[in-house]
Amino acid sequence: MPTTPDPRRIAQSFGVDAARYDRARPRYPAALISRLAESGPEVLDVGTGTGIVARQLRDAGCRVLGVEPDPRMAEAARAHGLTVEESRFEEWDPAGRTFDTVVAGQTWHWVDPAAGSAQAARVLRPGGRLALFWNAYRPPAELAAAFGEVYRRVAPSLPFDPWQVADPYATVAEKTIAGIGPEFTAPEVWRYEWEHEYTREEWLDLVPTAGGHTLLPPAELSALIDGLGEVTGERFTMPYTTVAVTAVTAG
């Protein structure tokens, strides 16, 4: 039976290849970014990574400060002209600064929910918005079955089969809602359905950026990529759902 890796090790694994992460990871729907920008120009981006969310919000007219615990990811974000402070969000010192919006794209599940909620409430202005969101993809059924077979055959050390979960972030969203403190109004869930067309090369470039993949033995990761390449067509369309949990400060 596969063992479950330490979540902290997985969280710290994304910076192994920050350039690939920045290049391959999907962006977020324009409708979500526009809606967040309406909350005000001053934004704090929790777990900013290489600055994917921050750059989209900057392009929408916001001023964004990133907080990022991995110095490799922080350096990649700075290379895009972003301001980033290195810290876990729960331990970060805001030094009296406040924001209109606190966002976290694909990162809040690495944050302690109670401490993170309390920290967000401290740094948000009255009526400020907390917005926590994830991109979830679900391949067409035939392709999902082929991918799943490759994972089970080639990468059994992974503690999950990512293609057998109908809504992989539903549980994360439920836990996120439960962890938002009384400083906030009742959370809402926003959902955005969209699609992205991948070439085989683009898809195989994305695969190693998924959590835990860079912790695989190199030969196992290489075999996984080769196996997925054999069952992936020249191009295919991937359905995505972006799930956002959001709440505003009470009072």
C-alpha cells in the first residue's frame, strides 16, 4: 500500500521546478479576476507562488503584495516584477498594513484554517473580502480511464488516483467553509466552468507540477510521463471548474 507523504514535503515540492510551474499551470477565469478586482485595489496574495494570480490581478488594475514561504517560488515571482515577502501566512507580520482583498489561488489547503482565517480578518479592511479558489480539471471519461490505468501501473507510490474523484475540490471547499471564523459573514461558493485545449506536449509539461509528483523517484516520474504520452492524443480539450470560497469581514 502506498504511504501518504508528509503534507509539508508536498507543499515545499512545487519550487523544485518553478519555471515549469509558472509556464504550465493554468490561469484563472477572467470573470473571477474581474469580480475580485471590484473589491478594491489593494490585494494580498497568500502563497503567491510564481505570481500567477498576482499578475492577473495586477493586469486588472490591482496593487498586489505576495506572501510566499518557498524562496524559489518567491524569486520567480519577483522576476515578474512582483513584491513578495517570504513567510508562511500564519506567521507573517503585516506591520500594520491592511488590504481590500486577501486571495489564495490553489494554496489555502496548505494553510492552517483557524490561524489563516484569523490572520486574514486582521489584515482586511472593514467589508474586505477573503477569496480562496482552486482550478479542478476532469478529463473526458475515456481519457480519465486511460490516465488512471497508467497511474496505477506506473506510479503506485502516489497515495491517490486523481482520476477517480468526480469533484476533487468539493471536500476542500467544505473544509474551507468550516474553517472560516466568526469575523466573516456566511461564506459563498462561486463556480466557473471553462475549457482549455492541450497539445500532448503541453499536458505532459503540466503533469509534474501536480502535488507530490516531484517527490517520485526520477525513473518512476519519467515512466509516468512516457505512459501518459502513449495514451494522450495529439490534442484534447480539458473541462475545468474553478471553485471559489469567499466571505467578507463582518461589520
